[in-house]
Amino acid sequence: MDIFGPSLRLWRLLAQVLTIVGQKQVSLIAAGVAFFGMFAVFPASPQSSPFLGFWPILPSCPTSWR
């Protein structure tokens, strides 16, 4: 029984995955998702800032914040 059998199969699988990723340009798609995600985060941050005023009424906050 060959002790390198499972690791050799793992390396072959990794090589196949990297080949497919290179062909399908997954990194380019991920970069596009991250880029347009930034367009969603920055407009959402000022819209969510009014909720910051509700934090002191949470029961877990220190009493000095109330």
C-alpha cells in the first residue's frame, strides 16, 4: 500500500481546480463582486448611522453611556 496515495490524489485535485479556475477567470469575477460591493457599502453606511442613536438604550451597555 502506497502511503503517498491520498496526498497525491489531493495534489492532482488541486491542480485540476487551479486549471479550471484559470480557465473560468474566477478571480476576475471575484474582483468585480468586491468592486461593486464597495458601491453598496459606502452609500449604506450613512443610511445606517441614525441607528447609532439607539445603542445606549440596549441593556448590555454600561450605565455611563445612558
